Amino acid sequence: MGLTTDCRLAILLHRGIFGPHGKTGLTLLRYSQAKVVVVIDQQCAGKSLSKLTGIPCKAPIVDSVHSALAYQPEVLAIGIAPSGGALPEAWWQEVKQGVAAGLSVINGLHTPMASDPQLQVLLKDGQRIWDIRQEPKNLSVGSAKASLLPCHRVLTVGTDMAVGKMSASLELHRVAQQQGIRSKFLATGQAGVMIAGDGIPLDAVRVDFAAGAVEQMIVRFGNDHDLLIVEGQGSLLHPGSTATLPLLRGTQPTALILVHRAGQTHIRNHEQVPIPPLTEVIKLYETIARAGGAFASTRVAAIALNTGHLDEKEAMEMIEKTSAETGLPCTDAIRFGASLLLEAVIAE
């Protein structure tokens, strides 16, 4: 159920424009091919979406799914990820209202909706509910066979969760396509899958098969593309993250891009966990990727710096400082484009 350019999309984003749980919806706003006709956020109803987010989208913000129906959406995307993986009851009732009104649903939550009897009885011909977080079928364990492919394989890795790995990956893919490179963005999270129309929801895959699932995706596309850009997940530094190692093993990357939020010194919500100097983080990722020589050496080729919270002068200063400290090319791919990142990874 990929989102096509003629699809009229409503995004459920209650408390997500400013809150910590709206990454999926904001990513859809920035990158989806679909026409976003309305955003639903009771906290920001009536305000300018472009002024609030910096994303050039003229869709109105309304307070409810009921209000959104006036803009004739066809699909409702769940753009928020509340703690616990399920919607609060009031928002769940809004989803039911949308389905009853004829909307299809794209659901990136851990809690499935397609099998829910309350929604099933409301579905009419032509409606669908797409649960993103479903484990792919016919998985096997990883075997490092991606290392045999001739293509460039780039994995974005981070100093924390939610620092911009997907955005850096998508910006890199965009500039590669503009330069005529046969590039493929490989999604590994719910928002990326919504945008790309394919990929794997890695956090829905049993851990024994996680590296194999990534490898299967890499092998599927590796012979038909010059450049595979794999969306990173989590961080080796995060105490609750398990996704990064399977991504390293399944991708067998030829280059890494380290993504960091400028000025961040500790893991978000875990103040007892400091982020080491970036030079040490680079060594960590390169060492674990190589595994003592079991796998080919892989370098961090560049730094993608998230400067969205800084003004342009501060952003440039942080980029120059980070490049000087690490000795690597550095840019904010959203703000200044990803050409520098592309040059770095192709050179590896």
C-alpha cells in the first residue's frame, strides 16, 4: 500500500508537532510523495504548519479527524508513536470515525489494527488497513553474503535515537538520484516504509533473524543498483537499543555516515549516559563493523549534523567545529544538501 502522488493524505499528529512522538508524521510531511491535505493536531489547530515546522507544506491543521473530513482525504496515516505502542482511547475513537467515513489507514504502531474487529466491521470495498510493523516471511539468519555484492552500501549510524538518520539517508538518496546514480533508499522503520512503500520494520523482527532480514533486503536490490542507502536505527550508545548491530552485520557496509544532534552531550532521557567525543564514537563504530578482522574494514566517511535547533550562523560554526575535531566532511543534509556526504561515501 505505497503512498502515490495522487493519494490525498491526512496525518494524525496529536501533540506530535512539538512533542517527542511525532517523528513519523513530520517525516511524512517532509518526504512523502502523497498530497498531504490536512494535519490533525488538537494542540496546534488553526496555526501555520510551515511556520511551526519549517516544512514547506500549506496543509491546514485541524483539531480532529471529524474536522479533517472536510478536506476529503483518502488515507489516514498514524503519524504519532505514543509510549507503549497504542493510541489513547480518544484518539482510537477518532481512527474508528475515519474508517467509518471511508478512509484507509496506514498504521506504524506496534499495536496492529487490520485484525481489530471494531475496525473490520467498518471497512467497505476499496478500503485497506496497512499495519507496517509486520515481520517479513521466510527469514533466515545472517550470513554476511552482502559483502559479496559489487554496489556501494551506506549505513547511517547515530549517537542516539531520533537524531536524523532517516532524514540524512533520504537526502543522500535524493542527491544521488539527481546525479544519475542508480540509488535505492532501504527503509528499516515505520516512517521510512511509509515513504518508500517497501522495506522492513526492523523492530518487528525477532532478534535471531534481524541481521538476516537486513541481508535479504540488501541482496534483493544489490545487483540492480550502484548505491544502497540503509536507514539506520537506534545507537550503539543507547542502553535500550538493539537494532544497530544487526544493521551492521546485514548491510556489510562499505561506508558509514555518523549522525549527531549538534551540542547534544547525553543520551536523551538517560542523563546518566554521556555521549563520548565524536572521535571515540567513530572508533567504536569502525571497530565493531570490522569485528577484529572478521569483516572488511569500514570507515565513517562523513558526519551528518542535525542543526535544526540552531540559527544558520550557529549551524555553520558547529559544522566547521565538528569537521575540524573529527577530520571528516560534515554538513547538515536538510539545511545545506547532501552533496558533501555523497562525495565522501562514493570515495570509499
